[in-house]
Amino acid sequence: MQRHLKILLAAVVAVCMTGVLGTATMALAKKKQAKEEEQVDYISLAARMLKDDHYDRAEALLRQVDLKQEGLDLPRFHMLMGLIKLKSNDFGAARDAFVSSVKTGQQEKVIYLFLSQAHFGLKDYRKALDALAKAGPELTNKPEVYAMRANAHWQLQEPSKTISVLAEGLSHFPSEEKLSRMRVFYLIEMGLFQAAVEDGIAYLARDNVTADDFVAVGEALKRAREPKKALLILEQARLRFPDAPLLTAQLAHAYLDAEQPVSAAMLFEDAARFEDKYRSDAAEMYRKAGRHQLALWLNGGVADQEIKIKQRLSILLNQENFDAVVAMEPRLSRLGLLQDENIRYALAYAYYNSGDFVNAEKQLKLLKDPQLFEKATQLRKAIAACKEARWECS
């Protein structure tokens, strides 16, 4: 019996010791884990995540940093947080983080380059320029920085400084396409069309120009009163970009300026194959050219009902199809187009030509526009004359 008791006691002691040792082991493991956690450099890990474009992970790591921790690199912490916010277009938070980085002792001047981007995103262009000045020439002598500086001056309505910055940038980077393109577009906006043309034609000789570039230079040529050169440039461009509707439409406008409405109409019709909005332009050009059936056919596909009905009214009036115009009254009224007194007068004129003098006078009585007074008076006289000698108006 005593032997059995000794065996049982030994077993109980073994079990108890196992529990004690297990508890001690767990305590040591927890202590070790806590020590390891204290040693984790979340800032460096976040920097790695940021370098690999894992912005959400980087921010999650930075959120775990104890900002009261002794010896913490606060300037770096705030700079990394600012970069994360800058990437997500949270410009206000980015600006605040970069400012905090400077206040806590950031020595790297690149912080001002980042800060300028945040200010620019907030449309605080003056502060963006001030930050760039603090960054220094070594960091700002880059094409993209010249572009940002030029854009900031432009937004601040400082066009001479805009062109000066672009000239400086191009002196350092003469083959930089973005700077050349910006200079052409800004010159056009400033109304310096001859200068824009000179720069623009040189720019178009590059390999990577777009259809929009040709459109801009074509517009500059047109405004510089060089319609023949504009046509030549745009014709060459259309051969290069046959599927660019905006370019085709620009060429159509050039032909319209050259008083060639049929050519313009055909080009607008071609542009409408890509964008329906040019369908009404094509119809209008055919109307001006007197090709009413083509105009009506294209008008039938115009999506905007107000534009469609107004244009249809013009085409029918050109055709002298007055009965068809009169039949449009319910639709004109439903769309609220009779609020336009020019349309109401056109309807009165159509009623007069259809021999319906009662409805013609009814429409004339509703006119209040002084500019239409003379026309309305003449039409009333014509109606009175027809009533006296109806056979003369049949």
C-alpha cells in the first residue's frame, strides 16, 4: 500500500512540476516577445513598404509607433507619413506631416520638395513656390519641377514669369517635350499667336506629338490669320491621326473659315462616326450649303432634343416647308422653346406663309422683345394686306 502511495505522490509531484515549468516557460516567452516587440523598428519597416508601393501597409506600421518612445526619429516618422498622405492625394494631411517633420528637426532639404507638392495640391501656389526655393537648385533642377513652377506662376496670373521659367527649363533640358508643349499652349493662351506658331511648328517635328498638339498649333495659326498654313498643318495631321475626332473637327472649322461649307460638313460627318456631338455640326454645315435632305437626315440622329428641334426648324424654314414648321408647335411648346421669342416669331412667320393669319397674329401678340418689334410690325402689315387682297397672297 505504501509503495502505491509513493508512486501516486511521485505522479502528482510530476504533474505539478510540469504545470509550474509550463507557466514559467510561458512567462519567459511572453517576456521575450515583449522585448522583441520593443525592438521592432516600425519606421524602417514602413519605409520598406513605402519603397515597394505598399502604402496601406506602411501606414498601418506607422500607426503602431509609440511617439513617446525615447530616441524616436520623429522627423523621419512625419516625413514618411506625409509621403503616404501625398500619394493618396490627402494634401492637407500631407502638408501638416511635412511641416511637423521640419519642426521636429528634419535636416534633409528634400522635405521642401515634398511640401511644395502638398501646397500645389491644395492650390496654394505661392507657398508651393516658397517651398521650392527652400529646397535649393540641386533638388529643383528637374524638368518636372520646372513644369510645376511654371504652372504655379500661371495659376497666380504671372504669365511673364511662366514663360521665363519654361525658358530656363528648356535651356537645361532642350529636348524635354513637356516643357516645349507647355510653352506653346501658354503662348496661345496669352494671345501671342506668332510666337506660338514658331514654337509650335518646331515642336510638331518631334516624334511623340499627339493629335491635340496639332489642334493647338492649328488654332494658333488660325488666330494668327494664317488660314492656309492652318489647313496645311491640319491636313497633314489628319493623315497621321485619321481616328481623332477633335482634329477632324478642327480641320472642318478651318474649311468653314475658308468658306467651304460642304468640305466642312463632310469632315464633321466623319468626326460624328466617333463622337455623336459632331452630328449637329455636320447637319448645320449641310444646311448652310443648301443640302437640306442631308441636313435633315443627320439632324434626325442628334441626341440633344433642344438642339435637334431648333436646328430642324432652321432647316425647314430654309426649305420653305412652312406646313412642317407649323406642325412642330406642340413639340416646341412641350420643350419650352417658345420662350425663345425668335422661335415664336419664326412660328408666326410660318403660320403667315401657310395662310393661317389668325394663329400668326396670336403668336405675334405674345412677343415682347423690342428687337423683334420692327419685324413683327412688318409681318402684321403683310397680314393686313393679305386680308384685303387674299388672292395676292395665295
